[in-house]
Amino acid sequence: MKRSELQMKKTTVSGLAVLMLILSLTFIPGVSISADSYETLPGQGKKCPIGKDYYFTYSFDKTPQLGIIILKIELFDKDGKKDTSLSITGDSGMPSMKGHHDSGEVAFKFNKKSEYLLPVSVVMPGDWEVKLVFKKDKKPIYRGSIKFDV
Ligand SMILES: [Cu+2]
């Protein structure tokens, strides 16, 4: 093998190594480079895990329809005890009409039963989404998305 060929082979190998490194970083959960990936939630009343320490369930007070609907979230710790230590925000809007009805990040409020509540204003028929962010000590630890049609 000539010297130049050898050189080229080395370059290719190190290039490949760098590529593999980038790929592996991209696919390791939690090291994801884009911080804005929202988990699609499994449905009303279903258990949605937040890592190993928490889970939550969500439901609407009525079938999503025009007007104000109330989104309720109940948060639990890993032992199934009700938990209120996280803060939750919701950003509602229509994915097909980005920016037209977006509520921006609105904080959920507690009711007397320590459930998290958020009113969602559904102003027209079509596809809707509520993007949820759960924060612990002001740091986001989970993002989830609820989609529904009206
Ligand atoms: Cu619209």
C-alpha cells in the first residue's frame, strides 16, 4: 500500500469515528440536542410516566368542543402518592394554524383536591394540541403533547 493510500484510509476511519460519535450522542435519551421534543401522551386516564420518579394522568372535563374546556392533570410520585412538587405549563393552539390561536405557556393552577387545572380556549373546529412542560425547581424535566380534534 502506498503512503498516500494509507493516509486516505486513516482519514476515512477517523471521519467515520466522528460520525459515529455524533450519531450516538443524538440517540442517547436525555442527551438529545434539540430540547423541544414532546412525548405523545397515551390518552385520557392512562398512566404517563415521567422518568422513574413520577407519573401523571390527564383528562378533560368534557369531550373537547368549542368553548372553554378544562384540562386536569393528577400527578403522583413513584409510590402512587399524590404529588404537587412540579410546576406544569400548557401551551394550546392549532398545529395547522401556527401562531393564530397559541395561548403561550400558561401555568396550571391547583384546585382543592391538589389537581392541576388549565382552561383551554377552543375557538374553532379543527386540529388542536396542548403542549405540556413539567418543571422541577424551574428546570424542565418532561415535555408531552395532547392532540385532539374538534
Ligand atoms: Cu384555527
